[in-house]
Amino acid sequence: MSDELDGVAGYMQEAKRQAIQNAEHVAEGVAAETLPEGKLFEIAQSIGDKRLEELNVEDTTCGYCAVGCRFDLYSDGEEVLAARPTEEEDAPVNGISTCVKGKFSYDFVNSDDRLTAPLVRDERGEFREATWDEALSRVAEGLGRIRDEHGGDALSVIASSKATNEENYLMGKFARQVLGTNSVDNCNRLCHSSTVAGLAKVYGYGAASISTDDLELADCILLTGSNTTEAHPVLATRIKQNVRDGGDLLVFDPREIQIAEYATQYTQIKPGYDAVWINGITRYLIENDLYDEEFVAERTTDFEDVKEAVGEFTPDRVEAVTGVPPEEIASAAETIADADRCVFGWTLGLTEHSHGTENVMAMGNLAAITGNLGKPGAGVSPFRGQNNVQGGGGDMGPLPDNFPGYQDIADDEIRAKFEDAWDCDISPEYGYYTTQMFLAADDDDVRGMYVIGENAALSEPGVNHAEEVLEDLDFLVVQDLFVTETAQYADVVLPACSFVEKTGTFTNTDRTVQKVNKVMEPKGDSRPDWRILQDLANRMGRDWDYDSTAEVMEEVNSLTPLYGGVTHERVENEGGLQWPCWDEDHPGTKRLYTEEFNTEDGRANLQAVGYSEPAETPDEEYPFTLTTGRVLYQYHTGTMTQREEGIMQYNPNDFVEINPETAAEYGIESGDPVRIESRRGETTVPAQVTDRVGPENLFVPIHFAESAVNRLTDEEHLDPAASTPEFKVSAVRIRTIDDEVGRTETEEVERTGTDEVEGTGTDELDRTGTEAVETTGDD
């Protein structure tokens, strides 16, 4: 029977509806006039409680950045209706705080263009919907053909730092056991792989040594290459609170970012020369006997090598290379020396260079010679970007050189353990890193790719080259929530689930493993990544029979000493566990290196780091240095946030920050379209005239396909140790475009709030964004 009736019956139905509504309004009015406020509150509370009983409420871990915020998500089964703080003791990192994305950005789950059925490319080259049976058969045939004809090394897998730990473990297993390739990698290659390589070289573990609580215990915090208020707002709140309680904050950055407003000392640096000014501070400390002699003697090696290496970084040379005045090097060094406890924090401004590993090793030396390791309020803290890049992107081993837990595949004993557990032969030869996969494809050494939850067509350096590679592959499979820019090149697209539609664990930036709980059922015919991998593995000759991700984690802890005591039950009951967690009786490790380092001799192995410079420096033809980064209201390539109407009102497109001096020289005003050109490509974005950047520098965010700033970046010059690209330094030139239509459009962009995100209107951003975290605790 239809809900809507016709004729007289329909008229009576509508009359009844109106009468009920009127009666409700009258009742509300009478109640408001006759009942005391306390009674009204009780009635409202009881009604609210009754309505809440009809909703599904699950505590879970945020799927945006890697701070690891936990909160309750409310759902009616169809969409996420609200995010509210969970019990503070169940949220070890954020307490009752969340940022704007974790609080509000869930429209992507029900977006009209959400991928809810498999797609296959037909004989005309167009996508059509297919059954799972057909799609999986197509994938098994396509990947299997390349494996059989050219060997497993002709295939590569790009894993997902947004997927769970359990799913990333299976991605690595699938690559090696089913495809027969060690060429499996993830987005960590593009961001913090130089952090992992550098810290592992000095200390043994390539991860944060601290817990998030240490940001409030420190007497001093040194931040560099981190736009903390916009990339990690909840951590920024803790840092600002530390400053308000009397702590010192030192900020070294090419841009006068918002966190610099809270700094004891802000120093503007020239992009690409971080090891130079870090070594300058180290030299000052050594020359003036301000280092921790006891810690150096008892807990480090090769101090004399470092002392000799930093000798060349005199105050005058540091200033000539980096622009940092000698008095600011001295001031920073003395502030660190005076502090009993100091935390050294960074993000991609330190790592995304052709010498990022050297930058990180220089920072590791600085923390070690000052004795700021292994004690409360002191240590190193690389702030990770994607929600599970620490766990899924590193710990779980979807890497070309490591099994889970950073176990070297070239080690015969370790490899034999995994060959026995996985029932397969594994080559001791390292596979391709992600950046190398795209270069290897030029020579047909890579012919097929399986890309899971990564938008390589926008995120890879040298996007023009990446597009050519994706177009020319013999076979490409993409597994994602949407038909992304990368999926548009695919032969088969498989619909995956978002983090609100599955169960597992994430590992956050301070090594805390936390539970992810399913809030609602998968959309349409989409499936969790782990189920897709299992179905595909079985079609390709294996016999996977996992019933849950809890079972997968049991396999992980049986093979991975760092996670030996991590189970779903423990994580759920204990509110999170920090690795190393060696067995089920181990409480987890709040702070690394309290007694010894994870090196053969148990000491920090200091590394002599000399002079380095960017692979590409400005010249007469390309006189400016372009650097890239994030903004608060967007997330990576925008796959999720650009489907959120509210967010798009604040930050609807990319822009370029230009110093007023440079803008005057070129006749540029805020809102004018500006064409930026490098040796690799060009893009056009509206200008923001601001003194946040120096006259020789430009800044463009990374988030929008329309502007695709990675058309300008370099895919060839990679960090020799980690193969990280040099996103943070590109030589470019600019020119204006006399386009009245374009100018009108960009003026509208500026009027509606772009300037509030990254330009001069940072006070407004703080009121609407990160300041709300401090004042209300849950916004």
C-alpha cells in the first residue's frame, strides 16, 4: 500500500498530519509557559535519550591524520550523524578533543559518487558495472598472466596507509605469497620513509620515541617543517598549552606558519638546507660545552666524528647558506641547553628532500648529544600524516625490504620463518620502492600494478610522468572508495569500505595501537579490503580462511616480535597498547630508549652529516623556490574532504602564497590567477599576497586535482637511502594571466574564505578551527 493516498483519503491524511503538527506546537507552547525549566530539561533529556537508543553508537579511531583521536560515532545505519567525545580514559591521545575533520567530515561515506559495485573496462574502453565474480576473475587473470609470462617481479602493489593494520599485513603477504614479488610499498615512501631510515640508523627504531603526553611535560619543544595547527591540530593544542604553562617553543620554518605566533623564537629558513642549520646548533653546543657529556660518554658512539663533521658549520657559513643569523643559532642552542627536557618534532618539511635521511640523522644527533632521550618530556617525535601510516605503512611490512616489524627480508633466518608460515618461496632481493616502480615501468620492468587506497595519479612526484606510466601499464587494478584520478586508468576497479564500515586496528604517531570498530554496514556491494584480498588470493590458488581481522592480528603477533602481545581483546580492554609489546604480559612501551637503544651495542650510533643542498636550485630562468604542504580544511588528495560541502566553503581550491615584495614586482594582487612553471610542468592558481613566505619563496597546497601541484615536482632526484622525492624544493618561475573571468572567479574564492585558511586571516581560522578544540574540548 502506498504511503501517500489520493482523493478524499489523501486530503484527510494531510489534514491529520497538519493537526498532529499543530498539536505538537501547541503542547510545546503550553509546556514552556506552565512547566519549570528543570522539568522541561528532564523531558528534553528523556526524549533525547529515547532517540539515542534508536541510534548505533560505536567508539572508534579517527581515519584522518595519525594523531589517533578516539571518539564515539553516532549512526542511524545509513549515515554518520555525529561525533562526540568518548570517555577521556578511553582516548589516550586526544582526551575530549577532536579537530574539524574528525568532528564533521563524514559526507564522503554517502557521497553520490561512492563506488558501490565493481567496475570493469569493456571492449570500447569504458567502465561498466560487474559482479564480484566477474571482476575478481578479471583481476586474477590479468595479474596471473603477467606473473606467469614475465615473473612476479613484473608486478607491484601499492598498499594503503588508510587501511587497517590487519589489511596491510595481508597486502604484504599477498604480494609475496600470491604474486611472488617484493615490490610492495605505500605512501610512507613519499613522506616519512626518510624519518624511518634516519632514526633507525641512529637509534634503531624508525619511530617516535615519546608518548603524546610528553608534549606537555617538555620544558622546550623544537619544531621544524611542521605546520602543526593545520596538519595536526590536536597536537598543536597540546603544544600551545605547554607554551602557556611556561614552556619554550622554537620554530624553524620557511613559512611563518600559525604555530610560529606562539613561539618563543621563530626563525625563517631557506628551504632545502635543514642539515646546515641543525649542524650549526650542534656545533654551537659542542664548542661552548653545552652538551650532555655524561649521556654522550655512556650512551652514544662516534661523537668525535660528529664533532669533526659539524666544525665547518660556523655561524657565518650557516647564515650565508640558510639565512639564519648567528644570534638566532646561539639563542636556540642555549634554550635547548637550559631545558631539562626537550622534544624535537618535525613533519615533511624535514623529510621530503633528496637528502631527507641526512636531515633526520642530524636531528637525531642533536637530540642525543643534549641527552634528550629516554626520559619524560624528552625525545624525538615525527608527526605522521595518514591515520595508519605508522602501522599499516611501516609496522605491518608492506615494504620492499622488510617483513612486518621491520624484519629484513635479506636475513636468511627471518625469511625462512615467513616462508614457512606463508608456505612460499621469497626472494632475498629487495623490490622496488613506490617512486622506483614508476621509473621501472618506463623500461617495462614493471608491467602491472595493484593500487589499494592510494591516489598515485595526484600524489606521485612528476604527475605528468605518473599519468603516462598508469596509461601504459599492461594491467592496472585499483581498490578504493571512489573512481579516483588513478582509477580512471584502471582495467578493474574494486569498491572498498571506509574506516567507519569495518573493524581492525590503527597505530598512531606515538606507536599506540587502537581499535577501529564498525559503525555501519558497507555501502552497496563494497567490501572491506581484507575480504577482497582473501577472495582474490583464493582465486589465484591459495587457501586463506580468516573469519575476522582478530584472527589476522593473531597471525601478526605470532610472526612480529614488536606486536607479540597485541591482540584485539587487549587493545579493546586496555584502550590501546604502544609497541614494542613483546608478549601478552607486557604492558607496552610508553617511552623508547629508557635504558638502551635498539642497536647492536645498545648505544645511539651518531652519524657524521656534512653539507647537502637541493637537487634543483633557483637560477635566472627559474628564480623562485616552490614548497608544498597541507591546509586545515583539506586532507591529502581530497578524496574524502572534497565531498564535504561545509569544508569546501572554507577551502574550495589551491592557491599560491606570494610575498608582497614579489607581488609588487610582478604586479600581482590577491586573487589574481598566477601561472607557475617548472622544468616538468605548469599549473595556474589564484594568488594570496602574504608575508608568511619570503620574497624568493612560493607555497602551494597539495590537495586539488584541478591544479595538481605535483606536475611541477621532480620524480627523478630521490633520497639515496629512502627514495623519498624532493616535494619541498622545486625551482619555478611565475607569470600573470590577464583573464578577467579568471580574476572574477578567484576574487570570489578569496571572498569566501581561502585567505582565512592560509593567508592573512589566520585569526579567523583559529576561532573556527583549532581554538575551538581548546575552548570546547570537542570541536
